[in-house]
Amino acid sequence: MPQGLPNTQIDPRELAQTYFADMPKPQPEEFIFEWKAMSRPYKKRNRQYYTTVALIVFLVSAILFFAGQFLPIAVVVTVAFLVYVLSSVPPQESRIIITTYGIRFDDQLYYWEELGRFWLDERNDQKVINIELGRFPHRITLLYQEKDESSIIDILSEVLLQERPPLTSYEKASKWLAEKVPLE
């Protein structure tokens, strides 16, 4: 018999109620709000976009080739392939559910404890909610329809802080590059 427990025979249920009376009880997951949206922002690209990307990849690869940097050439070609795939393959429709446990995005559950601030944005003429995440990928981007905006904001504001964080160095650089080198 464990140390500290009385030697008398007590009903286990009574013992459990005595020792675990102040412990919180597990609660079942309940759905609060649900919507369907595309899994990522997407914009159909034209031929000029692909031609511009290919030309930039060729020029950067040529410079790296003459500089004797062969491994960075592979990185540039790999990134170009990723851009091509993300630009040519349309996203699938996803089911997004806000629950008492957190946010479910298809089969992935992001618990409230690991979520930080959220803010609204627009990408490729589509409305998105960005939510900070305490683990990789560090940010969740969810698309939504205008009709669902107020409901989503009201629910998320109960648990998370609605605040746009300052731009990171990467975001500043990519914004500057997108303005200086338009691909379309």
C-alpha cells in the first residue's frame, strides 16, 4: 500500500473523490465555429510571370557559375521549382474549426496555449488571418470569407490578442524586393 494512505479498507471512488476533489476535470472538445476555405492564398499566374522567373534564375545561375559557386546554383534552381509548383498547382479546400481546445486546420490541431497574437491581412486579393504559433512553422495563415469575419474576430479576441507584430527583417526585404522587381 502506498505510503501516507490509511490502512483501513476504503472504497476507491471515495478515496479518489477525497484526493482529487480540487483537480480540474478533463472537458470534451466542442466545436464553436467552422468554415471552409482554400488551404493557402493562390493566384493564377500568366506566362510572363514564369518567363520572368526563369530569366532571373538563369542570370543568377550564370553569375554563380562564373564565380565557381555550384551549390548555390542548386539552391536557386530548387527555390525556382518551388515557386513554379506553388504558382501552378491550385490549393485544396480545407475545413477550419475553432474548438474549445484550439484551432483545427484539416487534421492538425493548434492548442490555445501555443497560439499568440492574431491579425487580419489581405494576400492576392484574398482575406487572411495570421496567427502566431509557438512552434514551427511559427505562423498560421487561414483564409476566410468576408461574411465570417466578425464572428471569427469575436471568437479569437476572447482568447488571443489582436495585434499586428512589427515586420521582421525578412518581411521588410521581401516587401522591398517585390516593389523593386515586379514579376508580372
